[in-house]
Amino acid sequence: MTLKECKKEEKADREFQKKFKFEGSITVLTQMMVDPAAAEKRGGGKNLPLKRGEILDVIQFTNQDQILCRNSQRRCKSVGAEALPV
């Protein structure tokens, strides 16, 4: 990983912590795959765009309906629990 990529990731993590009022370091609890049978969603606002079969890093289980996740482009947003099989 180059210095430029490392700084870009650090900046994205700081923005995430500020946006979601997240304290402490960002740790990945687990990885989950989006349900292959689920409909693809464009996302926007507070929701992450979903693609069938995509692997997401789970950062926090916020409530029964929403899960805070990060995708491969390091975008952190909420995902509906119905899209991720438990």
C-alpha cells in the first residue's frame, strides 16, 4: 500500500467517525455476503448501494432493521438487514 492510499484510507475513516459519531477505532466484526436473491439497490442518503453477492464488512449492528457496513470501495453506510442473511 502506498503512502497516498494509506492517507486516503485514514481520511475516509476520520470522515466516517465524524459522520456517524463513532468513537474509538473502526474494527470489522465480521464479513457478510449480500443475498444473491436480493434485489440490487442504488443506495443514496444513508443507505449503501447493494450488488448481489458483494462482500461487506460489518462494523456495527445498530438495530434489528439496519447494519452499519463498509463495501470494497471503503464507503460506510447503513444496510437493511433483509439484504444480509444471518
